[in-house]
Amino acid sequence: MLEKLSNQTPSTDFQVKQVDQVPKVKEDSTEKHEHLQKEEFTKERTEKVIERMNDFLKESNTHLKFQFHDGLQKYYVAIVDDTTDEVIKEIPPKKLLDMYAAMTDYLGLLVDKKA
């Protein structure tokens, strides 16, 4: 089979034209991304989004609760059951945030001692 393929001559039924310059295509996705970065997330807007999410979750008897992680100085979300006030899910999990904070503290100790 390879012998058959190697004995064939390439077909030259088409013509190749040289391209001098290709026009640039303006990317809309970068403009949208820049617009989203410029948009400020104010406290009022954030509260409005949280209120809408809680309205959506009302049917399942749950609500969102934003909690502040002291070690990382960042917020994480907890989904809480309305009837028992039990945390159903944390996004990201608090244990993961605790591990990340402990690793950064440990790394800081190593770097500070060597420097």
C-alpha cells in the first residue's frame, strides 16, 4: 500500500495566491472583558444581587450568608438551611481556606527567617 502512495505524483489542479496583508479582526471579547473590569461593584449592587439569589433560593428553604475569613481577609459564601440554621455548603469550603491561610503563614515564616 505504501508503494502505491509513494509512486503517485502530487496533484497541481489549484493555484496558490500570495497574501500580502491580512486585515486585523477587532475582538469584541476583549472590549467586553475590559468593560466588566471597569464596572464597580458597589455595596448596594452586591446587596441587590444577594437579595435576588435569596429570592431564588426561597423555594428550597435556604439562603445565602456571606462570611468573612479572618486569616485571608476575604469573603466566602455559606448556603444555610432556614429551618435548622445548619450550613449546607460553603463556597469555597472553610477548611480549604484555613489550609491556604496556614500555608501562607508557614511560607511567610520560612521566607522571613531566611531573609
